[in-house]
Amino acid sequence: MITLQQMRYLVILSEELQFSRASERCFVTQPTLSMQVRKAEDQLGYVVFDRSTNPLSLTPYGQEIIPILQNILAENDNLRLINERMSGKLIEEIRVGIIPTVSVYMLTHLFSLFAEVLPNVRFLYLEYPSEILIQELEKGSIDMGILAGPFQKIKFRTTPLFIEEIEVYTALGGKGKVDVSILDGQQPWLLSKGNCLRTQVINFCKISETTNGHTWDYIGGNMELLVEMVNLKGGYTLLPAMFKSTKENSLFRKRLQSPYGAPAREIIGVFPQRSYKLPHIERMVKEIQMVFSKQNDVALHVLDWK
């Protein structure tokens, strides 16, 4: 059987699909990495990488075994960390992936909250769009993801954290509430592709991907900028209810009405079914639910992020 070091080489090369970048991450030369990968393939009896493509690609056999190798390496890391914890040498680290449209208002709360309830844990927060966050979960690069649902996969546990209403920011319409029909034909200010809030706005407001935004061509995830564009140019944008901009006019923040109810998104926590960190992650989930869950006073239409 191949060694743990060879497993790491195979997994890292499967992520980079380039010998140059993978060798840098493995802290070895390219010839050394290539030799070790060949040796591992010889021992396994099958080729893992198709070298005729540029970049490299996984063979059907490689697609089968890489997830298995990832799990073996994760379990080996768990064993090492348990031993360190038992010896008193470990300050545990939990890596939390979080989508930008949630992190913008949640992280300040989490920093203070977890410092109090989990003082012996070091938290590392990483912002990712939803699809990349899921990829990082699959690779085992993060211990927990916080994103908009729905999401289901057998190897992960998915836990609802809270449901958040999505509000419109606009000068259009009356005071307090506006009907979604009033937005038809108006300028929508949107985040770039890859942000789930963009997809939710497009689907709820029935905006065509080919015409939305008119001359607006923005690549980024800055909701403050969307607020400024509405202030300067009119039109509208949709914002999570818990996000509060320093630049917004309070009269422009309104609730949306539609035949299906007010738009909303379900924020979920996703983490592996098996991890020695589960007790801490479950405590995190409970604390987030206590802080952010609230009773909704209107009918909500929960939107998909895809």
C-alpha cells in the first residue's frame, strides 16, 4: 500500500492539476513529486492522472480513489490531533467557511461570542462564494460551512441556523412595504456571478441574465457599493435584513410583498458527519441559532441559492 506521504502528494496534485504548483505546496522539486506519483501509481496498479491533457485530469480510477485518500488523510489528522489534545499540547483550530453576504454582519458577533463560550479554540474564518465553499468542504480544507441553503450530501450534516428575510432598498413605492411588481423594468444593482444573493434576486424579481444590470458590469461582493448606486442612480437592490449599511437612507429600506410571500433565505451550517471536532461545532451551531433565530411576522418565500 502507498504511504501517507504519497497519498498527500496525490491529493494535492488532484487539487492543483499542475506539477509546478503542487510541488511548491509539497515542498519538493517537480522531478521528486513526479517520481513519487509514478511510484504510487505503480503500487496501486492503476494510473491516477491523465498526463495527455493540459492541465492534468483525473482518470476514472483517480476520480474513484481521491475522495477515499482524502478521508484517510483526514482520519489520520484526527488521530494525531486527538493525541495532541490528550497530551495537553493542542489548542484546537476550527476553520469556518462563510459566504460574504453573511460574514459581513455575522463575523463581529461570532468573534465575541465564541471567544466567550469556546475560549480554548482558535477560529479561522474564510470567505468563499457558495460553490467554492462546498468544494473546500469536500476537500476537507474547512471544518464547517455557513451558507444559504438548501444543500444535502450524504457525507455531510446540514443544520438550519436561521431564516432571514430579504428586503428591498429603493426610493420606489410607498413607505414601509412595496409590491415586487413595482420593480419591473427598473435598474437592478447586483453582485457579481458566484454570489448566491445575486441568483436569488434574479429569480425572485424575474430578471433576465442577458439584460440585467443594463450598463452595470460589476465583479465583486460589496453590498455597500450597491446601496451607494441606488442612492446615486435610483433603481433597487435586495439586501439581507440583518445587513445594515452605513450609507443607507432608512426610508429606502422596505419589505417586499409578492403572491408567494416575502423573499427569504435559509442560512445553514454544513459539516462532516464524522469529526473529532463535532462537540465544538455542535456548540457553535446552538449559539448561532440562539443569537440569530427570530420569529417572523410575515409569510416568507424561501429562495434557492442556485
